[in-house]
Amino acid sequence: MHGFRKNYPVASEITPESVWQSRRQWLRAAVSAPALLAAGAASAKAAPDTEPFGPKLAATPSQRWSTDETVNRWSDITTYNNFYEFGTGKGDPAENAGRMQLTPWAVQVDGAVRKPLTLDIDALRHLAPMEERIYRLRCVEAWSMVIPWIGYSLSHLLKKAEPTEEARYVVFTTVLQPDVMPGVRQGILNWPYTEGLRMDEAMHPLTLLTFGVYGRELPAQNGAPMRVIIPWKYGFKSAKSLVRIHLQSTPPLTAWMQAAPQEYGFYANVNPAVPHPRWSQETERRIGSGFFASRIPTQPFNGYASEVASLYKGMDLRRNF
Ligand SMILES: Nc1nc2c(c(=O)[nH]1)N[C@H]1C(S)=C(S)[C@@H](COP(=O)(O)O)O[C@H]1N2
Ligand SMILES: [Mo]
């Protein structure tokens, strides 16, 4: 099981096994954060793997926000993807996303803000200290992974723009490059891919503006150069390759809500008690754990309930799915 760890270069340097082991110990010492450690232990098997590659991205490991579950392989994380702009097959993003034009890249923060911003990707990378956070990612299709993301809380960027009292929702827009996006030419969704959060969800420290994974800058298929990760929600909320973050007073009608409103709600909090119309959400398959590994129970809010359940106090989570 330590095979993964050995293959896992931490932050900006290749880390000797001994350093990694002591890091594991402080993660274990964090048992006082029960929600983050609650999920069933995934016992993924050691296997030969490709080493992470691409430009390095330094980051400080975050004890506060990390699970100590076994991280998935680089190869799982970068070849088993959903990025429908590049096709609906799990291997399509790895095959096609490399054609995305990543330079220059600017992100606009606008709408209900006192200081609208347009920042290039370098300025965004330097806006706040980078942290490495090991999060669970639970897809609505009932598979999951454990992924060492690199980024900082989205709240740092939003505060810079000085939201007004009107700012009650945040809308994320993904880049649209139809010439290199075979999925866009096929239809499927009303492009560009849009997602949204309530302002308090967007400001929650767990909501990560994400620039890297496994010590490297994000590969194209994982949403380069910058995406958002909301670990207590189904994966489709975590929009990739962002070009715009818009604040507004009304809830947005996101791309998935337009396509299939009965299947994809605005909240999309991971909830084993509320089935998807076509399948149960009670259990999940941890990618990389082997074909015969048993499914593991899905946790309310993907195991982050003690951090975020209070955001939904008094709400009917069956109606607000
Ligand atoms: N722009 C865009 N963002 C997206 C998607 C997409 O199709 N397009 N798929 C979502 C879904 S369904 C999941 S599960 C996650 C997958 O992220 P990963 O491939 O980095 O694991 O990205 C989300 N973000
Ligand atoms: Mo997903």
C-alpha cells in the first residue's frame, strides 16, 4: 500500500520515503478532525505507475484540511476523467485536452463586486500561499478518488474583488474553445460549462481554487490552469479551466440543470440518502482499489458533514438535492 506513497513527490521536491512517513504521522495525529477521517479505509494495491510529470508547483501540506486515506495514483487521476468538452469517454480528456490553448490565460471576477478584477494566471498563482490538500472526490456516477490538490481557498480571491450585499451566488464559467473541443461540437450540454455556488458555500475555506495536483501544475485534462474543487459536493460542481467568476443576486441555472433538471440539482451535496433517479448513491467504487474490491459506503457531505452541514440547517435536502 505504500507503493503509492513512494511514487508521490511532495511539494516541489522528490521526498524521501522517511519524510513522507513522518508526514503520515502528523496526518494521523489529526484524528481530532473526525469528519475528514471518517470514511472507510480504502485499501488500494501497490502497482507500478507513471511518475507525476509537468511543471512543479510548491505547496505547504495542509493538516487541517486533509484526509489521510491512501491517495490515488497519478495515472488514475490523470487518465480517468470527466471533461465533456473533450468527449464523454473517461479517456477522452487525457487524449484531447492537450490541444487546449493555455496561454495567455486571464480570469475575470465581476458582477456584484466593488472591484471587478481581470487577473492573469501568474497573478492568480501568487495571490495567496499554495496549500496541498488531500480531498476525497465523489462523482455523481458513484466512483471516487483521493486526490492531493494544490491551491488556496477561493475566499482569498473573492475578498479581493470586494463583494457587495447583492452578491448571494457565484457563477463559474469554463473556457470555450470549440475548435479543439470535440464534445462541444457534439452538443450534450449548453456550452460553455457553467456551475454555481451560494455565496456562503463559495466562501467556505474547504472550497479550493485549484492550480495543481501531486506537486505539479494541473494537467489539461484536470482543468488547467485553474479550476475549483468543492469536496462535499458531487464532482460536476467542480468546474474546470475557469475564465470567469461572476457574482450575482439570483441562483444561476447551471449547464447540468439545463440539461437534466430532475437529475442534477443546484446543491448537489453528496448524500447517500437521496438516490439519483437512475441509481443509488449509498455506496461508491474507489478507483484504483481493484476490480473485486468491495464498494465503500458513501458519507453524507462526502465525509465533510462536521465542516459544512450547518450551511444547510433547516433545508429539506431531498427537495434541495
Ligand atoms: N468544464 C468542465 N468541468 C468539469 C466537468 C466537465 O465535463 N467540464 N466534469 C465534472 C465532473 S462530472 C467531475 S467528476 C470532475 C472530474 O474532475 P477530474 O477529472 O479532475 O477528476 O470534473 C468536473 N468539472
Ligand atoms: Mo462527476
